[in-house]
Amino acid sequence: MPGIFRIADGVEMTPELLWEYIKKNDAEVANHYKPLQDAYNTDYEIFHLPDKPAWKPDNRIAVNFAKYIVDTLNGFFIGIPIKVDADEDAISDYVNYLDQYNDQDDNNAELSKTCLIFGRGYEMYFVDEDGEIGITYLDPMEAFMIYDESILQRPRYFVRTYKDTHNIIHGSMSDGQVIRYFDINPSLKFREGEDKVHGFDGVPAVEYVANAERQGIFEPVLSMVNAYNKAISEKANDVDYFADAYMKILGAKLESEDLQHIRENRIVNFDGVGDGNLIVEFMQKPSADATQENLIERLERLIFQISMVANINDENFGAATGIALKYKLQSMSNLAKTLERKFTSGMNRRYKLIFSNPVSGMKEDDWTLLDYKFTRNFPANELEESQIAGNLSGITSHETQLKVLSIVDDVQAELDKIKEEQDEEGYQTDYPTNRTVVTEDVQLLEETAAATEQGTGNR
């Protein structure tokens, strides 16, 4: 499990100390994060095993369960973009502009994927050349956070590193006030005179985590994925063994040209051999097909069971509907709820930092007015949903009815449209309606009727 870097209060971050933190993170990258990235990119252990002798089949097959698990859960959790809203129009409008300016729907999806692969991911904030607040995501292969030693784990420093084309390491270190830039060639040195005030009230970065343990979603099943790849590769080797089986001929002496004829024409014909001792057959290994199939099926079942991600391509999965489908997706839904809580915590820190910068034009406490809506990407049965919504008529409000329908993205907007359509249709008929909109003609008629009634009363 990856560690958390800490620094004691009052300790000054010197170039030598920062270099020690970077080397510790490099060790984490090599021993922990690189294998996870390789697995997602289909670079598995099977491809790095020693080569077999040239005369033996040596198939290397990898089934990328890691990518399937990550992409399936990520699509289920955040395939429908997060909606951020506020009661105050000014706050809501700015957040919508900020998210659109930074392509935040895509950033959120990539950040979530990074968390699922590595168990953690980072988001960094800055003011760009146009004077707008920028948001970008980073993975733990290129950045890390240093916290204080308190139980609150307050961020103290955020460090980002990268290599240029000459293999020289460059980077930046941000604290609660400034950004400092450095180079490593071969020792670490801060660049003099390039410190920059970032304008945020705190370290301008946030760490997002998939869970408290900061564990990647497929990390617990990676050993089983490697075993599966080895088993299916050996099964392919056995197929090659059978295809290239040796022919055994007992009771007949063949010349070289006879062997050549048999190999080319695939015909065996021996004349005059009648003593009953002639045997012509292929030499085959004992078959372990049933054992291999049982192992492969069990590994596949355990991979999805332990990772808690549904195998939505299973032939029995598509037949489930309604509550049965909910049960099949229950484990994955539980994972998504954990992700939602962790993501909500990260987004709170995101907007708290952004609103603290005067560039945003927001009050520092405006982030508390934001509301986040996460929508699970369940397979939709629109017929079933419409039946449920119809059955709720007269029992619940129209708003609750519409929430049942997955085809309705914005319930309030849909209610407004329904009201507009009812008003337009209502005034196209001569029959009385319960509309409250009053035109000038209707108002004139009402005033005339009131005057007439008053005159009658006076008499």
C-alpha cells in the first residue's frame, strides 16, 4: 500500500530535503505505481517470463481484466457527468463557466480513472495567461503531496516533477503562498528569482482518493489476473502441442524419401506388412483440458467477485431486469457510493481553494452553497420506468414522478416545459381552465362584470 509523506511543523523545506522526498516517491513509482499502470496498459507479467526452448510452443496471451474493471466502474460511476449547482444564480453561473472553460467533465472522468488505477490522483489549480483559473489532473507517477504530522493531515507542499528531452528533471513545489521551481542536474537546486505567488488560500492542489487505503480497484486481484494469463497461455501451448504431435510408426522401416512423401501428402500406405505388429499413430500428451477449463472459469469468477465489479458482458447479465438487475449491480453500486463520498470531499476542497482566489470574484464561503449530483449509469428500462412513474400519479408530486425517468436530465426544466405547454393548450379552447395567466381581454371582461355586479347592488 502506498505511503503518505509527512513533514514536521517548523521544518524548513531545503533542496536536500526535497530531493529526499522525490527519491522516496520515485521508489513508490517503481515498486507500486508502475506495475499498476503496466497492467492497465496490457503489459503483464506473462510477457516478461523467461523464454522457453525453441522447440516448445511459447504463447503469451494476456486478458486485460484491469482495464475492463477500471473502465466499467468508471463509466458506471461518472459516465453521466456530475452536476454542480447552487441556489444563487451568480455562483451557479460562475461554476458552469469555470467547468466549461476547463472541460471539467472530461477532467473529472480522467481523474476518477486515475484514482481507480492508482488509488489516488491529484488536481492542481493555477491562474493561466488569460487571467482565468485553470484546473488540471495529475497521477502519482508525476506528483505527490506532503502533509503535516497532525491528525488532520493538512497539506503543506505539493510537488510535481517531469523530465525534458535531455533527461533532466525539472519541477515545481507549491506551499500555501508561493510556487518555487527547481532543476535536478545532478543535485536539486531552486531557481533563483522565479518564485511566484499563486493567490490561493492554501496549497493549490487536492489529492483525490478511491478509498481510505489508497488502493487501486484491481490491485487485490492482480495476482489472479497474472494466474489467468498464465493458464490461458499454457492452454494455447497445449493446442500447439496437439497440432504438432509426432507420428509414431512401429513395425516398418522408412527411408527419408518415404518420410518426405508422408509429410507432404499426409498419406500412410504400407504394402506387404501383414504380421499384425504395424502401429501408426500420433504421440500425444495426456489431456488436461477439463482441469484447465475449471481453473480458468474459477479465476474469472473470482476476479469479478473480489474486485466487486460486474461482468456486464456475461450472457446471463442482459436477461436481468428491474430488481434482479439492481442486485447484480449491488456490489458495484456500493463501490460507487464510496467513490462519491471521496469525490465530494475532494470537490469541496477544489471549490474552496478556487473561491479563495480573488480572480474568481466569489466570496470565500460561497463553496458551501454548492450542491453536487452524482447519477449512476444504470442500464435504463424506459418502459418499466414509465409504468412506475404512471403508478405514482396522485401519490407523489410531479417532481418525484419525473425523477423516476432516466430520459429526464433536468427535472425542474421539464416541469417548466410542461407548464408552458399546458398554458399554450389551455388558451386554444373555449372550455374553462384553471390557468392563472390573464390576458388584457380577459382582464377587461372581468372588470366589466365587476362593474355590472356593483351597479346591480346599488339599485
